Amino acid sequence: MKNLTTLLFAVLLVWQANAQEFTVGKLKYSVTDSDKHYATVVKAEADINGDFTISGTIENDNATYSVTKIDDWAFSYCDSLKSIIIPNTVTVVGYAAFAECPNLQNVALPETITSIGEYAFSGCAKLTKLTIPESVKNIGKYAFKGCSRLNSITIPNTITKIEDGVFSGCNSLSAISLPESITSIGVEAFIGCSSLESFKIPESVTAIGDWAFEGCGKLSAITIPESLTTIGDYAFRGCGFATLAIPNTVTSIGEYAFQFCDSLTSATLPNSITKIALGTFSGCPKLTSVTIPNSVKSIGEQAFLECGSLASITIPNSVDTIGDFAFRLCDKLTAVTIPNSVKAIGGSAFSNCSSLTSISIPNSVTSIGDGAFSFCSGLTSVTISNSITTINADLFYCSGITSIVIPESVTSIERGAFSSCTGLSSISIPESVTSIGSSAFNGCKGLTTITIANPSATIDDYAFANCTSLESFYIPGATTSIGMGALMGCTSMKSLIIPNSITSIGDNAFSNCTSLSSITIPSSVTRIGTGAFGDCSGLKSAEFASIESLCGIEFGSNSGNPLFYANHLYINGEEIVDLEIPDNIRSIGRYAFAGSNLTSITIPTSVETVGSHAFEKCNNLTIYCDASSKPSGWENDWNPDKRPVVWRGASAVAEPAANTIGIYAHGNTIVVENATDAICVYNSMGRLIFRDVPFHPSTTEIRINDTGVFIVKVGNTTKRVIVK
């Protein structure tokens, strides 16, 4: 019974609600006050067209109602509606009441209207003019948004605030007069009003919202009153005025407030502000003069980015921070004085200031961001204070500096700090510096002299690569490794001393050092990376401390071994042509003798392992092995070019090179294989002791009654062999 009663009550409420709505003609109404007989226009039929007048009174069920409100969305999307007359009984135009009526040209608002709702006439693209009566006290947000042909509008002094986006996108609006009653201009209020040419902000206005005049490209004159305290983010972005004077009442200027003001030539900032915000004047290509007051403590990121006509700037001694990209791409900036109040200079703060010729960094500065002076191609003189401890990454990358003094306070030079400074001819790195970062001086093509005072300083990858004028380089005596590509491409490098503290040489460390003629590898080195000496075509000698140290080096590739290009192997100043591996050696590393011009090598049975390509491109080599066959620990490609091998152990079988003349000693016998030309054998004094011409390719065995070195010549092939 209780549930049935509830259901009947609900049905009654629905019936009563429906009884309050009725239709007269093309309009649906709703009774809003039955006692006072007030009604609201709820919805117009979609096919309403032409000129239309809303009646002030209507009758329904023998009752007469006054129409006091046009409800939300009531006439929205009436595509054929051209004009509307609103009766003087109406006090409220609701939310989006006439929104998106694309052909609505004329609107008559009565003196009774007190409120125009949000989006009320938005999208009425053909609405050209409108007079707002003095009875109106509130115009809602975005009320006339997108009224693209609206060129004239009168705002009464009953309005105290221009709400957000009210006239946004009214791109035919060329002038508007605001009454002195206005105290604030809201967010996006006039955004995109591209025809607006002049604007007087009333003396009563205290705040201008974000994006308020953004995109008003023809706005050539603006007067900012002394009542104003706040200018919002992007407020005048893209406006067309040439000069700007902001009164001292303004205490806050938002981010990007005047960005892309293409005609702006000068700006005077008030002494009431404490910072220049992010991007405030960025992209103002004609800005030549800016007055920064002593009240400013920080210049924000991108504050003057791409101000291409700014030739000079005076930074007051109140400023303690210059933000990232603050003056980047100010390519006409020739002079800037950094006061001793500044503590931090941001990353890329002055990068691409190609006309800047000198800079002095005061002692107050303790931090300079990455790339702060990069691409300053005209910058030749720099003074760094002794308060700096780190020269940051890319700090002077591609700048024009010719000389610089690194103070004793600096402990590290980071990645790319001086990379591509082609005018830098010499550099002295003080003892305080413990690390030199990757590519720190890469591409300094004019660099001829480098001094590194700290013997323990680490040199990172590509630190001095492509310094094409560098003829010599002293590697610090306590450094343990040389980084990847550290001196790669130093094509003028003629001499290089590797200290005996070095244990590792990185990949491509000295590659393409085409003028390097000799190199000495100390016994401390245990690893040389891939391509470390790649394309070092000028190498004529490679010296190693001992055979033991050479055999123990881990080479990353054949071009990691300087022998591959030098061909001539030296041990303790003496060239080695015939080599006997000492009995104490257990292993011969990969690529150990690659490229050498050895004529013979004897490998004792103590050698248990031989790495791959150990004898690659040893074109003159005969290999004598005391073993009877290849030990299991030897890689299959230990002798990739199939150089002749003589196995001396019991049951040994010689391994001649395929399709080549084989010449080697076996005991007291010299063996010549595949010979077709005359065979001549000479003793160490050059005396001919044997000559024979074989009838066809065959093996000739020549018994020798003496020991020592003998020269065997077969046609154009000459070999030195040792008979024991």
C-alpha cells in the first residue's frame, strides 16, 4: 500500500510539471511564477525563420502571462533566424539562448534586461552590432564568442567586469569603448580580435586576465592606466603596438605577456616588479630597447628569446638569476654586462648571440648552465671568475673564443664544453681539474697546444677528437685509461707518448691520426679497443715494452693493433724480424702480430692458447711450432691467411700455404715447396751455397751442414730461415 501511494504521488508531480509548460505558436513556454503570472521561453521550434518578435504577454487556459526570461538554449541552432525583438518584459537572457544562430543579424534588447547569460550569442557569425542597455548589470562568459562580424558594441557603465572570453574571436571588432565602471578584464576577453586597432583601458581597471588580448595583431596603441596592478599570462601576446610603458602600479606581469609582439621596439618596465617572467618578450623581433628597473631580482627563462634586434641590455645589480634561454638568439646583441649580484646563469642563456664579442663573468656567479654561450660565433674573449667549479656541458660549444683562462677553482670540464671552438689555439688546464668530459674539445681545429697539469686527470671519450692542428699531446702521467675516440681525427698529430700508468686504450682512440709515424705501447697496457689505430696510414713503427706485454694485450680488432699499419715491430728500440717466443709465455692474444712484417716466428710448446687472427696479414711470415700439431687451445682462425707452418714435434707434418711457395727449415734441412723457378740458398755472408732448377712444381729438400740464418730465393720470393 505504501509503495502504491508513493507511485501515485510521483505521477501527480509529473502531471503538474507538464501542466506548467505550454506551446503558443512556435514557442514553448514554462510558467515560472503562477502567482505573478510569469513565464519563460523554453524552446523555439528549429524551423523558425526570418524576423521574429517575442510577445511580451501570452495567454494559456484563460490566464495571461508576462514573458520575463529567455531560457538556456531557447533559440540555439535556429539556422534561419535573421532578427529578434525581445519584449520589455524580459529581464534575463539565459545560457546559450541564441548560440549558433549563424544568420542572426539584428538583436533588439529592451531596457529591462539585467543579465545576459554565458555563451548567449556565441557563434552568431552575422551579428554586426549590438547596443547593450544600461539596465544590464552582468554579461556572462563567452557571451559573444565567435561573433566574427560584430564591429560595434556599446557597453554601459552598469557593467563592472568584462568576463572571460566575452568577445573572443570577434575578428571584425575594430574599436570598443569600456566605461570607467570596469574593474577587471577577464581571461581571453578579447582573444583573437584581429581587427582591434586601439584600446583604452579605463582608469578603474586593476587586472587584465590571461590571454585577454592575445592575437590582436592590429592593436597598434594601448594605454595602460595607473590603476592596473596585474597583467596576466599571454595577455598581449601577438599584439601590434610599437611602444610599451607600464606604470609603477603594476606588480605582476605574467608569463609570455608580450610574446610575438612583432612591432614592439621599446619597453619600459616599472620599478614595482621583482621579476621578468617566463617568455615575457620572447619572439619580439624589432625590440631594440628595454629598461629593466633595479627592483628586478630575476630574469626568467626565455624572457628575451629571439629578440633579434636587441643590441644591448643593461642588467641592474639587483638581479641574481638569469634564466635558461633568457637571451638566446638575440643575434644583434653586442654587449652585455653581468653585474656582481648575479649568482646563476641558466642553460643556453646567451646561446646563438652571434654578435656578442666579449663576456666577463663576475665572482658572484657560482653556476652557469649547459650551453650558456654556445653558438656565440663572435665571442672571442671570455673571463671566468674563480667562483666557478664546473665548466658545464656545451658551455662554449661552437663559439668564437680564441683564448681562455680556466681558473684554479674549476674541478671538471664537462661534455662538449669547448667543442667546435675552431679559433681556440691553446688551452692550459690547471691542476684543479680532475676530469675532462666527452667531446670537451672535439673539433677545435685550430688548437695546437694543450697543457694538462693534473697527472691524474681522466680523459673521457672523444675529448680531443678532430683537433686537426694538434701536433703533439702529453697524456697525464697518472691517468689509467684513454677514452673512446679521445684523439680520433687529429690528422696533424706526429708524436704521442703513452705513459706507463695507462692500462686501457678505448675504441678509435687514435683512429685517423694520419701523421702519426711511431707509437710506443708501455707494458701497463692490457687492452686496446676496436679501431684504436684505424686508418693511421702514416705509422712506420710500433714499439712494445716486451714480447710478453704484446702477447698479453687484448686487441679489439686488427686496426686496434698499431702493428697493422706500422708493420715494423720494435722491442726496446730494436726492430724484430725473426722472433722466438719465450718459454714463459702461455698465451698469444688475438691480433697480436696482425700486419707485422716478421719473416719467421718460433712458438714453443709452452704456448697453450693463440687467439683468432693472431697472425693476420703477416705476408712474409713462416711459423715454426715446437708442437707436433695445433693445440686444442688455439683458435681455428689463429692463422687466417694460411701462412706456412712447420710443426717440429714428433710425427710433425708441415702445413704449406695454399697455392704459394713454401720455404721453411725442418731440423737441418731447408724445405722448398711448389717451386718452379731456380732455387738459390745463400749463407749469412751472402755466399751462394746451393742452386737448383726443379723440372716441375715439387718439394725440394736441401740438407745444410751448418746452423744459422740462411737466405732462400725462389723467383721473386725471398725468405730468411733459421737452421738449428
